[in-house]
Amino acid sequence: MANIASAKKRARQSEVNRQRNAGARSMLRTCIRKVVVAIEKGDKEGARTALVAAVPVIDRMAGKGIIHRNKAARHKSRLSARIQALG
């Protein structure tokens, strides 16, 4: 455990940030899962609607550094490609 005051404060801040990031990451995964579930059902319109809702969340998480911007781009690209493949 930290002995120095600044290290104790840093530990408190880290814990708060960890919990905030975990919640944000969970929300991100939920949004992506909604798109994937719609794709697996074969519901192209539902998947497209879910993707439109998920894209701003993905971008926001990349902007906050929760995920890397390339990972965000990869998610958006692969999800949209899967929707297009539904035909």
C-alpha cells in the first residue's frame, strides 16, 4: 500500500477511473452485441438500426481512450461489412 500522500491519491483516482472505464467498456460491448445478434437473426433493418446507434458509442470510447482508434475503425468496418453481406 502507498505511504506517500500523492501515491494514495493516485491509487484512489486509479480505482475511480477503472470502474468508470469498466462501465463504459461494458456499454460498448452491449452495443456491439446488439448489432451481432440482429445480424445472426438475419434482420438487416434491425442490424442497420443497431449499427447507427452503436457507431457514436464506438467513436466516443475511442475518443476517450477506452479503446484504440484502430480497434474502433475495425469494429465499425466489420459490422457494416457483415450487414452488407446479408443481402
